[in-house]
Amino acid sequence: MGVWFNFFVATFAAIGSFLFGYDSGIIGSVISPNFKQFHIYFKDPNDNTLGAVVSTFAGGCFFGAMAAGWLADRVGRKRTIQIGSLVAVFGTALQTGARNIGMLMGGRVVAGLAVGVLSMIVPLYQSEISPPHLRGFLTGMTQFMIGLGFFVANWVGYGCQYLDNDAQWRVPLGIQIIPAILLFLGMFGLPFSPRWLIEKGRNEEALAVVHLLHDNATNSEFIESEFNKMLEQIKYEKSHMSSKISDLWATKPMLKRTLTGMAVQICTQFTGINVSTYFQPSLYAALGYSGNTILLITGINGALGQVVTLVFIYFILDRVGRRLPLIVGAFGMAACLSIEAAINARFPGETSTNKSAQQAGVAFIILFGSLFFSTSFGPVSWVYQSEIFPMRIRAIGTSVSTMSNWAINVMISQISPLGLNRLGWKFYLVFICTNLANALIVIFFFPETKGKTLEEMDAVFGDQVIDHAAEANYNKKVGLDEKEESIENVENVRDVQDVERTT
Ligand SMILES: *[C@@H]1O[C@H](CO)[C@@H](O)[C@H](O)[C@H]1NC(C)=O
């Protein structure tokens, strides 16, 4: 079956990412002033309460991402996705049936837990089932589906505002249950991650999965070498190393991986993308637009971003790699924001009638998100965090990276309304600086990971080097010749495996 089936599995799992996007997006519509029935039913909740409805969700996501790190190793990637989707069903039911604002908030927290789990586990699963030359594309589907979920949520919200009873808000919230149930049931038919199977000693099943996903009838050599690498690496890790949280910083290379994973997510939040998407209407308003025009521009921007993301992950990410797009994206975003700041300073919407300046202002908001973000941190953050850790702590490491995303997300979403109100266009300056800082961080600290197998990442981060040095020291102490001994060690590992494979 090979590559098509592999694509199908990666995309199906990304229904979890669709939920992520839809859940994050839909609440903005539901609590907006257009949803009169919502405000009537909940007796005019004040801004603080509405703020809490939004931020409790992100809080839930933080803890969900934490739990996923623990679950992913114990019950496996596939079952963790199923647990996430079940929790989402439960959270959706609570929201849809809410009788008071407390119950709604409870539902948001539960859905947040689910989205937190899914946000971490889906790209990890995709990354572990992908062949190295397609990993960027298949894991990048996460970002495509997040964007799709957000896009759909906007239009569902647009449509439902015209309903004139409870259904106005119960329907858009209730719709979340469809992808959640589909994901839960569908995952029964999809394979376990081959790497997790090996970790559990289920090697034959793992080999069958690798064939199922990567075999195109002409690549038996590749399959054999890929599978052997997984086997050797995971066995070696299991017998020589631990998998504790403290391993995240136990050695210098490990610390580097952990910081890189966290950094890619933190930088993503500091691009300012979520601020720009959530406050898009007010950004356009500041440029002098209103009503349906704003809606139209937002819709076009969303659709364009989806197309660009797809083109990028399919044609570019696995060829050009991760570093260059991140660097170009960061500079591009800084440039867009600089121009945006200048336009807003010189031609503010309330006073200026300079149409072309305002159109340029809109164009650069669109370029910022749909071009530069969609071809850099958007997809790359998920791909990168899922591929840089070794098996033994991949789940924990990815979990910590995703938690940093949610923590910063909460922080920025608390600060942004204040910033936008108090600073106006000067608020752009903050994100110009953070984007420039992002570019430097990538240039100086992020290694390239394109095309390598997950098992080769050790070398990318200089881990193997350290291990061999430790081994050499030990050998010296016990008076063995370093080189011979370490070669022998490797061969021993192979011998043991050969024996096990033939028995
Ligand atoms: C918010 O940020 C995350 C990455 O941290 C990104 O995947 C997502 O697409 C963003 N959402 C929107 C609506 O911009």
C-alpha cells in the first residue's frame, strides 16, 4: 500500500489537529456580541467572565499536553490519540448542554485537556510513522489541519449567528463532537507507531507496520535498513539509557535538544501569529475597514494560508529543510510588521483617507500570516519538536515543548488586549523585535534535520559523540583499548539482535 496509505493515516490522525483549530476558533465567535442568544442565555456575562471562558481552555491545554507525555509511552501513541478524542467528546457534551456559565467553563477545561493531549500526540505519531524523506510533509499536515479547523470554525460561526434561539451557540459548540467521534472510532483501524511497538518488544508487529506504511514493492532495501536502524537504536537506548524527566537536561546535547524543542514553540508564539489572527478584525478596523469587508478579507486570508501551507509542506519543507524557511519567515514577518507599523503610524484609519495605504496595510497583514508564517514556524514548529528527541524521551520532550507553547500562548493572550489598547500601532514594535530575535536564535542554535531518520538525530545534536567519549573514558579506566572496544560493542549489539531476529 505504501505511501498513499501512509498519507491517509497521517491525515486521518490530524483530525485531532482539526479539533485543535476548531475548538480554539469557535469560542471567539460564540462569545462575540453578534451571538445575542448566548448573552441572553447566560445573563450577560461580563468581560472578565468571558475572558475566563477563553483562558481556562488554554490552561486545560497546558495540562493536557503534560498528561500526553506520560500517556504516550504507557498506552502508546495511537491509544493516546483515542483518549484525547474521547475526552473531547465529553468536553463537547458539557459545553453543548451547558445550563450555566460554570458548566460551560467546565466543558471548556475538559475540551482544553483533550486539545492539549492531541496537540502534542498527533505530530509525534505522524513523525514516527513517516519515512524520513516525507516527514516534513506528513507531520506538517498537523498545521494544515489546525488552520482548516480554524477556518471552518469561522464560517460555522458566521452562519450560526443568524439562528435565533439556543441553537445559535449550542450548534457551533456541538459540532466538535463529529470529528471527535470520527477520530476515536477511526483510530481503531490505524496502526500503532512502529517505534513504540519496538519499544514494547513487539518487533514483528512493528515490521509489519513499516511494510504497510512504507513498502512500495521496489524499496525492500530501504525498508530493511530503516527497520534495522529503529531496532538497533531503540534497543541500544533501552539497554544503556534511562528515560526520566531529568534526562531532558542530563547531558549537554540532551539539554540542547530540550531547549531547541521549547524554543521552536516559544518562538512560534512570539511571531505574534495568534495575536494577529485573533485581533484581525480590529487590525482591519484600525486601517479603516468595517462590517462585511472585514469578514471577506479574513476569509480570503484564511483560505490563502491553507493553500500556501499545503504547497509549502509538500514541495519545499522536505527539500529545502527546516532552517532556511524559519530564517526567511522570521525576517519576512519582521519586515511585514515594520511596514504595518509605519502605515498605521502615518495613515491611521480614523483620520486618514489614503485608500492605497490602507490596502497596503491589509496586504501586509495577509503576507505576514498567509505567506511568511505558513511557510515557516506554522508547520515547522510541529515537525521540528516531534523529530529532535531520541525515542526514550521523545514523548516527555515533545510534551515539554508543547507545554511551553501553551504557557506562552496564555501569557500573550492576556497581554495582547492591553497592549493593543494602550500602545496602538506601537504594539507592532514588540513583535518586530521578537521576530528578529527568532531569526537569530534559529541561525545560531537550530541544527538542520531534513531527510535524517529519527535514529540519526543523535548525531545531529552531537549526542553520539558524548556517549562515545564517556565510553572511551570508561574503557581507559579499565585498561581497554578504546577504539577496538567500542567497535566491538557495536558489533555485540548487532550480534545479539541477529540472534534474536533468527529465533
Ligand atoms: C496559534 O499558534 C499555533 C502555534 O503555536 C498555530 O499552530 C496556530 O495555527 C495559531 N492559530 C491561529 C488561529 O493563528
